[in-house]
Amino acid sequence: MSSPEVWCEVATSKEDEPALAAALGQAPLTHVLARTGQLERLRLNGGLRLAALAGPDEVERAASMAEIVVVREPELVAVARQTGREVGLWREVTDAQSLQVCCENVGLVDYLIVHLQDPTNIPLELLLARGQGRPTKLIKAAAGRDDAAVALGVLERGPAGVMFSAASLPEVARLAKVLWKAQETRLQLVEAEVTAVRHAGMGYRGCIDTTWMLGADEGMLVGSTSQGGLLVCAEVHPMPYMNLRPFRVNAGAVHSYVWGPGVTHYMTDLEAGVSVLRVATSGIASAVTVGRVKIEVRPLLHVRAVADGHPVNVFLQDDWHVRVFDAAGRARNSSDVRKGDRLLAHVSSQARHVGMPVDETIEER
């Protein structure tokens, strides 16, 4: 299933449009819905899709300025359709009659944005059932930040997305915080006791450069098998002979698995634009985008360990400036790791095929 769409409606905002655009650019949004009159000065980054809220006399103008024309009156749907743009209908559901109006427009619009007056998801479930097999995307207009956070948590089998409303710059800032928090997941990290460390000769290793600035307690999970990996630090710790690279994880040998959101990647499959997980020592993880993978020949170090009865191992660059986290969350130079040390690891009970969990017997050595 594709990622949920996240809309922000700013039609009620009186803020200066350039300042509003800058604030919106800090939030992980997919769509922004604005008044037609706001659009001339609302210059958003290229990753956001722009939707225009159009009144009866604004449909043509809205279509000239946005990819999606959103109307509040069902009578305007046909008019908006004639513009050749995608069309959205935004409705309040307050009773059976207003729900029926929404049902009648499923299949007629590209987006159906619904705001539920009552604290029940029954109308949403009925609309989802009505929309099965039809091209209309159902977007739930959230009643507030808490409601939206709940909606984001149940979107796996729910609507195509959720829409927030933000009328001021502080509200946009709070919205951004909620959205970033909602994208976090938690992985169980366990202690792994090192059973062997040996120099493994020369080999290709990859540095994974992201479009994010990683923290001192963050890194990536890297392993030689799908049974699990060790938490390898970002380059955020002091290195006297070179500048820090807080966007980078010197991850290890190119055959390794690197954990991403819901999938593991072979390091050789990583390229600009792919998502991987940045993982904190607390287990909190969120997706970041790969900006570049730099592969070079370097001496390698093979670290074997056991975590919760599962063997895990990783091939790291054999150099003191490459670091892994120990069980206490401290950065340890790879060249200082010894048998008996305890490191942070994540283990998986399922085997994987092309990076996805599968229920079959696969032995990796």
C-alpha cells in the first residue's frame, strides 16, 4: 500500500503567504489546500501538490493556478471537471442526508474530503465500502491534532489520507511536530554479546549519505543476515583529522542488509531517493532519504555476536573512526570491539526474500 496523503488546509489563514509557505515547507506534507486568492503569493516547494478551494465564480481561475480544484458544492463538480484538472469535493457529514450526498459523488470526483461532525467512524466505513474499486480517494478532515494522529495510525486499511487545518504559523509549526512524531516507529533493541572479532581483509564498503542530520544517539541497523543487525553510529562523534559528517553512516560491507521502513535493502540496491531508517538508541526510528551512496575499497573488520539466541554479524570498515553503539548507548570505535563486549542489536524472527518478511525456511550463514 502507498503512503497516506497528508493535506494541510490554510484557506482560513490570514498570514503573509511567503511566511506561510516557509512554515509549510517544514512539515512532511503531500498536499496544501488554499484559497484561490492566496495562490499568487503562496510559492511552495516542488514536492507539494497544490489544491485550490474555489467558489462558484473561481473555478476557471483555480484551475489555472493549481493541480486540483476543490469545491464545497456538489453542483460545481461538473463545472470543475470541464477544466481538465483533478477535482475534489469537501463536505461536512452531519446526518444521513449529508452522508448520502457524499456517497453519490464517489466515483465522480478524484478526492472526497469529509469532515465528520460526530465522534464515530461509521460514515467513514460506509464511504470506504462504497468506494471499493472506484478511483475516488477518501480524505478524512481531522478535527484536531489528536484526531489526526489517531487517523494516521489507522490509515493502513482506512482512507487514502488525512487533512489538517492550520490558520496561523504557530499552528503550522505544531502540525509539523505532530506529523514528524506520527511517522516514528519503535524497534526493539537488545544486547548482543560479541563472540568473535577478526580482520577480514580488503573489500568494498559503503557510506550512506542521507538528506537528514543525524543525532549523536542515532545510526542505522546493518547486518550480514536478515536475522538481525547491529546499530552503526552516524559520523557525529569527534574525529580529529577530518570534519564531521552528521548526514553519513559509514555502514559497512556492500553485501550487507540495511533496515528501511518495513523492508531491508541490500546496500548495493541503495541509491538516491531510497528510504532507510535512522534509528536511535532508544529504539525510535523514522525514515530518511538516501542522497548518495559512496562505495570504496577499504580494510574490513568482521564482528560476530549473539542476540536473544540469534547470530548477528556485520562487516565494518576496519578503522577507529567507524563506530557502533554498545549496550549502554555509547559509541565504540570498531577497532576497539573485543570478544565479550555487549553491543546494541535488533533481531528478526522472520526470514526475508527480496527484503520482505516471509514465512519460510531460509538459512543464512
